[in-house]
Amino acid sequence: MSKKIYSVITGTGSYLPTKLVRNNDFLAKTFLESNGEPIKRANEEIISKFQQITGIDERRYIEDEFVNSDIAFFAGEKALASAGIDREALDYIIVAHNFGDVKHGSTRVDIVPALASRVKYKLGILNPFTVAYDVPFGCPGWLQALIQADYYIRSGDARNILVIGSETLSRVSDPHDRDSMIYSDGAGAVVVSAVESEEPVGILTHVTRTDTAEQVFLLQMGRSFNPEKGDELYLKMNGRKLYEYALKTVPAAIKMAIDKSGLPITDMERILIHQANEKMDDAIVNRLYELYGIKDRPEFSMPMTISWLGNNSVATLPILFDLIVNKKVDNHPLNPGDHFVFASVGAGMHVNAMVYKMP
């Protein structure tokens, strides 16, 4: 059998901010309805219901002195060290994010120059043919960047690519919107490299879809629920509609990716899904197995970090994978030869999924 080129993750890294924010830290907040009126329920009740739905107990916020490209750099440097490659040998640096380098105390988006260029600068890379660019693609951005890296590698155009997902949602969330409790900050990175193999390994298949006819504004920027905030824009979400959309589309997309691989779902050791909302993710994975006629899914099929890390958008998947690789997620080992799935959903509305085989 002749050898083919496959895209294999050869190094991982992540950065978890040190500023820990627990649910009780929101007790003193003033939560408002979209019309600016106070919510007529005690914060204890709001927070309790929030925890039951999302599964979030605490989250991490970026330190005041850092911006998004800083923590992307921290995660990228760890991934390079893990891969053991010369950083000057990188063909691409792709950074997935959505709001750029928002500074402490501001909501202003800063994306010029590209965060990937800033990361390349901070890494001290001088090679002019290490191409650096950004992918703003909502929460599925890191996975879409990984899909792009796969195309570059399979074409023979690239050998080593650094793919980073980094976000600071705490700086663009409305403090008067109860949804702000979902959001968090963090960064994760992988080095994906070309590997010649007779047997399929690494990235096997992937699927992406974009739905805009009725869903494009389920996540968007809008004014604070507090009129005194003026024209500043914050991240806003139609949670109920987003839940319905995700439950309808994400299981089907994952099934498409698995079916493209020619493997049965029983070969998938884990479903690594974007850490958006515990209740929603649980429903998505249950629906996936139901599509295959399986009523009771395997007990440890879906590793979760949302309870202590919250939803840090494009960073959830690479952080989760890095933690699993480094054996920091109980009951969720990934061993050589294991197959698993990456999947995400988010602003756009975008959905993507990937089947991967551990080398």
C-alpha cells in the first residue's frame, strides 16, 4: 500500500487565565431585562437556574495586563515546545478569534494588525514565508482553522502549521445581561504536521455548514440592557433559538463526518464538543446516538470542562484537547489508534465537525 500525507496533531498547549470568577461573584450584579427594567427575581434564583441549565460553577477571566494576542502567544509557545519543532519551520500561523485585542476597561475591537501577525512577532519568528492570518468564524473558528490547515497539508503546500483559538469574551459581555455569566476567557493551540502513512491517521474527514436565512442574527452585537451604557456594543444571544438550531443541525453534521469516514459510531471513543452549555451539549450528543438507533450512549462519551472553565468560544476545543492529552480530564483518555470527533456551533450560524484518529 502506498503512503499518503495526513494531517496529524504533533503538539498541544493552552493558557488558562488566573482570575477565577465563581457564580457567587454575580450576586451583587444588577441584571436587567432587554427593555432596561430590573429582572423581578432575586439574583440567587437567577444564578441557581443558570447553573442548572449551563452546568457552569466558575470561569476564568483574562488578567488586566494582558490582551487576547498575549494569551494566544502563551498557548502557541507551549504547543511548539510540545511538538519539538523549530518555530522558523512553520508554514502558517492561523489564529481563530472574534474580537481581537480588546483592552481592559474597553469594548473596542482591535484586529489590525491581525492577531496571528502579533503572535508571530511575539514568537520572534523571522521567516517571511511563515504566513500569519486570522479566522473570525464564531465559536467554530478554531476547528475551521484546523480544517484549513488540513487542506494546506494534504495539498503538499505546507508541513507544519500552528493553529490557535483564543478569546476574551469577558471584555465584550454586557454585565447587566444574565447571559454574561456564560462567557469566559482562554487560549488553546495545536501544531498540525504532515505525516506520511500507509494507514489513515490524524484528520480523516470533516464537514462544515453555514445557515443564514433565518439564523444569521442568533448571535450578534447590540447595546447594553442598561441605557446608560450608550452606544457601546456587547455580545448578545438568542439562547432559545440557538438551542433549537444546534439540536437540529449539530448531530446531523457530526453524523455526516462520521459516515464520510466509513466508520461506525461505536468506533468513536469520544465526542469533543464546543463547551457552550452543558444541557445543550448533552442533548446534542444524545440526539447523535439516536440518529444511529442507539438509545443509551456510552457513559464517558462526552468530556466536559464547562463547569470550571465556562464558555471561552474558539478556545474551548483546543483547551479541552490539550487537557485530555496531558491527562487532566478524569475518565477520558485518548490512546493511540482511538477515533474521536471534534464538533462546534456558533455565530454565523456555523456548524462543523471532524473525525480524528490518534497516531
